[in-house]
Amino acid sequence: MIAVKKRVVNELGEEIDQAQDDFADRLFTLESENGVGGEFEVVANKVLDEEIILDSKKYILSKTDKKGIIEYGNEYFVEISGYREDELIGQPHNIIRHPDMPKVVFKLLWKRIQNRENIVAVVKNLAKDGRYYWVMTEFEIKIDKITNEITGYFAYRKAAPRKAIEQIAPLYKKLLDIEKASGLEGSQKYLAALLEAEHKTYDQFIDEVTGRNSGMMKLWFMAMKKFFS
Ligand SMILES: Cc1cc2nc3c(=O)[nH]c(=O)nc-3n(C[C@H](O)[C@H](O)[C@H](O)COP(=O)(O)O)c2cc1C
């Protein structure tokens, strides 16, 4: 099986964009000739500076196994991600990872969910066509009642509030710059120092930034979890 994954940032200029489009066309031809899920499995990602504005009344739901392999996605997830359902199922969730996301957020996310705790995360995701969308995510940990082991995770997402994006986007950029210069350790230290200076935990910070503590947001996520469990 040949797997080709291409991520190109459009800041590199028009010439690169053109080459990228040619590349995408070639991949499409390969894909049509060989059939999806056949001998060739091809994913082409480009990155565009274009936002997909989410419907604030809709939610994006996905379920993964304990390793983060997608097992289910609701209709809105399929629609917004731009992938077909069968392109998502069986893929690692980083299929929609955006290169603007700092690693430190995912490190924290995994640490918390593996510890069987929820975390609220504001995430910039990458759609198949290269556009992005911001979500606010919460998790539910699925545990086998007999073995008491984690069997998988649910992620419930809503459009991130605009005010939250305005505060989070520059912070993520800073964290990413630090990661490029001094690795994950650097961004972890920066985030810890920032929270300490503000006398806040990560949860307090995120609740404040997203307005999740305002009640409505909390109720919404609780209702979603109840509905799907
Ligand atoms: C239930 C669940 C949902 C996830 N949702 C997303 C998501 O929407 N976007 C994303 O980039 N990563 C998501 N992740 C995290 C990915 O598994 C992965 O850690 C992340 O994309 C970073 O990729 P990397 O580890 O290859 O750097 C999710 C993980 C789980 C368990």
C-alpha cells in the first residue's frame, strides 16, 4: 500500500500552490484509477487561510478507540471535514490536525483523557480542502464495565466562541513558535508560567476564555453527553 500525505502551507506562494494543485490532480487520478481503500490510499492536504464558519446550532461528534482511531463521526463532522465517512473511519484523528496547532495542547489533552478526565480544548482543525474551522471540544471516556479499561473516547464539539478564538489564536502562535525554537518542553514551560502568572489553572483559563462557566455552555455539553451515553 502506498500512502502519500502532503501538507503545504500556502504562505509559500502562488507557484507552490500551483504545484500543489497539480499534485492534488495527480493524486485524484491515482485514487480514481485504483479505487479508494484499494491498493493506493491517498490523502492530500493543503493549508488555506480560509475559515469555515460553523453553524452555532450544530455539533460535531466523533468516537475513537483508545488510540484515537476514528470509529464514528456524525453527519456534521463528515460535512465540515470534507472527507467522506469511509475516508474518516479507521483513520487516526490527526487526519484533521492543523499545522497551526501547538503540540502542547494535544499532549495535555491525551494526558487528561488517558487519566479518565475530561478536558475542554479549543482546537483549530483542517478540512480536506485546506480550509480551517475552530471548535470547542469536550471528551467523554468510555470504560469497559467488566475490565475497567478504557475502550475509547467521545469528542463533542461546538463552534468556538469568536472571543475565545481571538484570545487563543495568538497564544497558539506563540506556543508553536516556541516549539519550533525549543521543542515541546519550551512550550510546556511557557504555558505553565503564563497560567501561574495569572494565578489560574488551565481549566479556569479555558472556562473564562470560552465563557463555558456561564452556564448555558456547560448545560449544552452535559445534555450532549447524556444524549449519547
Ligand atoms: C476522541 C478524540 C478526538 C480528537 N479530536 C481531534 C481533533 O478534532 N483535531 C485534532 O487535531 N486532534 C484531535 N484529537 C487528537 C489526535 O488524536 C492527535 O493527538 C492530534 O491530532 C495531534 O496529532 P499528532 O499526535 O500526530 O501530532 C482527538 C483525539 C481523540 C482521542
